[in-house]
Amino acid sequence: MAVRRPEVLRSFLESERARLQVEIAQIDADGATNLGYGNHMADDATEAFEQAKDLALRQNAERLLLQVEGALDRFEHGSYGTCERCETEIDPARLEALPYATLCLRCQQRLNT
Ligand SMILES: [Zn+2]
């Protein structure tokens, strides 16, 4: 495997997964609390804003969690660090910067342009 320190990346991904799961659970718990007290101090506009913010945060956390879980899956299957498109090895420096990257830099850039 091309990755210099796969175990370090793997444990980083595992702690990220735990962190994101807690974050999502907290957002959900906050949301449930807000719904439980319909008539509190915040006016409707503030409340709608807070809900939209929570939703955006939750969606971000969920998206990240999926990426992290995908990366852990690839560890399981021994395909971690291999580009999904061209199947070359992803630059280890790139993986250290972005441990859940699924594409090599070249494919990523091609996708973005
Ligand atoms: Zn590639």
C-alpha cells in the first residue's frame, strides 16, 4: 500500500466518525427540544433561521460522515488509497490532507473543470 501511515489515517477516520455521530445526535436532540417547546421566547424568524442553520449543519455532518464511512469501508476491502476512477495510487500527501479522498488529484481536477 502506498499510504505512508495507514494506521494513523485509519484511527483518525475512526475518531472523525465518532465525532460526527455525536454531532448529528446533538443536532437532532436540539431539534427535538425546540419542537417540544413551541411557544418559547424566540420569534418565528429567528426560529426558522435556527432550524435552517441546524439543517445545514446536519447535512454537512452527514455528508462528511458518509465520506468517512466510505473511506473506512475501503480500508476493510483493501482499496483504500486507490483512485476510484483511474485506479492509480492516490498521492500519500493528498491522503494525509484529505483522508477520505476517493480520487487522485488529476481525476479530481478533471471533475472540477
Ligand atoms: Zn485518478
